[in-house]
Amino acid sequence: MSGLIFKFQEVLQEIDAIAGMAKHYIDKDSTGVLPQLRSDLEQIQWQKDGLSCAWEIPRNAPLRTVRSPGTYERKEKGSRPHLVAELTSKWMLHPMRTGKEKAASRFSLGDVASTAIRLFDAEVPTGDRCVERGDGKKEPIAEWHMEFADAASPGCYFHVQVPWTPSIPVPRLPTYVVSPLFAFEFVLGELFQKGWESDASSPSAHLAQWRAIQTKRLNAFLRWQTEILSRPNQVASPWLTLKQEQPDAGLLSA
């Protein structure tokens, strides 16, 4: 991997912003997930420089949405089944200090950066939903993983994969810069079409903070893509050119 660099404070703010915006969409049994994710990230700030630290939402304690009563379609209540989403993630982080910082201000990504989303029929009790594929419990209706590639990946650096049965690794669908929090907003926008559109358009301090962070990252991503295609003397197809590129470590941390 290129070891993309993020600022701790920015990611902490990202957690606070989505927690404030999305509180009515988070299942009551998952209300502690984002605070725990935040606390874990703060603790990593104090770890030794370069140490490999797992930062995750574990599969046995996912970030779960409330029931979507057919609101993933515009016609709403006529749609079945009713759905809930469960989000889990795992990023490997390496704290980075400059000068005499006691707490690291930045971290670089290690070789794992994946967020998984699973959709279940809301009628299936949480205890009957599979935790690991093949565990004999109810499999999700749909599942996809939003990831940053490792150095050996033949697909786009930022991509989405679907775990097919039997297991095949393609397609690797291109996507944007996707943190676990960005992925959660994507899910909310899909499952709660009108509700999230209204809530994510209503002025608030949390929305302003969220917009600032995500706009900065998306602009950096789009500039990077444009710069790649603007290089003189390109020979390969535009798609192949984009697929083969990996971003500089500082893409998102300027």
C-alpha cells in the first residue's frame, strides 16, 4: 500500500459529525459503537510510532441501523423485505509523530483497510444472523466490502468487492475515498432515501463539519484522478491508466 496518511483530529471529528447526524438511524443496541470507535482511536494516538494497531468495528458488535420499512425505494412501505444494515470495519494504523508530540497527530494506513456492509431481513433476529460465513446461521441478503487495495491488488486502489459464492475476486468496482464513516453515510442514503436526504440537507454544526471533511477528501481524490489523465504522452487506455495508479501517501493529509 501507499500508506495513506490521515490526521487523527480530522477522523475524530468525522466520527463526531456522523454520530450527531445519524443518531436517529442507529439501532439502540449499537449506540455505543461510535463512542467506542472514537475512544479506540484516541488510545492509538498514544501508541509507539510505527506500531501496527488494529482500529475496528468487530463483527460481533456491528454498527447496526434501525429498520428500513421499505424506504430504500421511493414508493416506501410497499417494498419488501424490510431491511437492516450491519457495518463492520478493520483498518491497520501506524501512529506518526512530528517533533516532540506526546500524542501522534497523524497515522498511516497499514496493509488492511476494509469496511464491510451486510443487509439482513429485519425479521431475522440478531442472534440468528451469521457472524462468519458458513456458521449455519442466516446469511445476509446482500454484502459488499469497501476497501483500499494492498500492494499486490490488480484492481483500483479504492474499490468495492462482493463476496460471491463460490468465491471469485472480480469485479473490483472503483469507488471514492471510503472511510468506515463515509461508508455508513452511503448505507443510510440507500436504506432511508427520503429521510436521509432531508436530514443530510438540514443545516447544523454536525453537517457543516461533515461537509468540510468529505469535500476536502473528495476534491483531493478528483484532482488526483484528473492529474493522472492530464499527463502528456499517455499511451494506455484512460481506464487502465487510472486502474494502475496508487496515490501518494500525502493525498488526503495536506
